Amino acid sequence: MAKVTTLAEKIDALLPQTQCTKCGYDGCMPYAEAIANNGAAINRCPPGGDEGIAALAALLDQAIVPLDPECGAHIPHRVAMIDEAACIGCAKCLKPCPTDAIIGANKFMHTAIASLCTGCELCIPPCPVDCITMVEDKNFPALPNVDIARERFHLHTFRLIRDSQERIDALADKERAVLYDQHAPR
Ligand code: SF4
Ligand code: SF4
Ligand code: SF4
């Protein structure tokens, strides 16, 4: 059976997949759903800029409007750079990164992979030592491929849910073991 593509999926296909939340939604698909289902404005995505607005306007048969400045400005693509000498290896930047573009382990320095970085800036606020900056990189002047970025975001989300469920299961096992100890016949 042919796959049914919803309007939200068609809109999502035109969004840059940085998952930066600058549109005011929790990511590209939530914004796409808000446009498709609740009539959200098409001019709220700074990474997509004028080109993205024009593509959405064509899809939805709407007029082209300027980017809403309240969401931010459209700037050239930048990638995260970690000052590895300053990094304390706390790993707090790993979880927020939608494409798992940061590698490193607890207590070891971390590195951002420029080719996978969407420039979302979500890794910056959690860093306790402010050692992440956004820089233009002539080798990676444009956003990563949207299909790869979307796929990596889905895998990232799946992993977070799975890890959280594993923690809940481990806690439940521990509680069951304590109860068993308390009530086991002596
Ligand atoms: S790229 Fe950022 S601003 Fe644009 S739709 Fe995705 S989350 Fe929203
Ligand atoms: S490294 Fe930082 S800026 Fe780059 S995609 Fe990950 S969270 Fe976003
Ligand atoms: S949050 Fe900052 S200090 Fe911690 S691992 Fe990431 S880059 Fe290093």
C-alpha cells in the first residue's frame, strides 16, 4: 500500500531540521503540525529564511511574507566548536544535541562533528564552563542534508526514550527487590 503523506509531513519536508525551537515550537515537526492544523504563520523559521518561507508559501498557496523578527534573524550557517582545553567532560551537551553531533565520554574532552552540526545552538546553555562557540566553517557553509538530520533526530529521540524507560525499569526492579527483602520469610 502506498504511504500516505500528510500535509504536516509535506511541510516538515521543507523545514531545515535543525530542531532549534526558534519558531516557538518543540522542533520542526511540531511547527509543521501547527502550520497544517492550527494555521500557524509560515514565517517563523530563521534557519529556513526567505527561501524556506517562499517554499512554504508555494506549497500552501499563501502570500510570501518577511521572516518574523521575533523568532530571530536568518544568519549564515554556523557550527559548534568546543574549546577542548576548557572542556571538563561533564557530558551535559550530549543530551540536547538533536543529531548526536558531539562525541566524548564522561570526564573526557568532547568534540563537535561539524558535518553533522545543524547549528541549533541547543548545546550552549547547558555547558557549565561556556566552552562552546558557534563559528562559520568554510568546509561546512550550509546546513547538513535535511533527510540525514531528520533521521539522526529520530534515532536520538528513540535512544532518549529507551534510556529513560531502562532507568524506570531498573528503579522498579530495585523497589521490587527491597519489598521482597522486607517481606521474605525469615
Ligand atoms: S529549523 Fe528551528 S525554527 Fe525552523 S522549523 Fe525547525 S525548529 Fe523551528
Ligand atoms: S553540536 Fe550543538 S549546535 Fe551542533 S547540532 Fe549539536 S546541539 Fe546543535
Ligand atoms: S557541556 Fe561543555 S564542559 Fe561539558 S562536556 Fe560539553 S563542552 Fe565539555
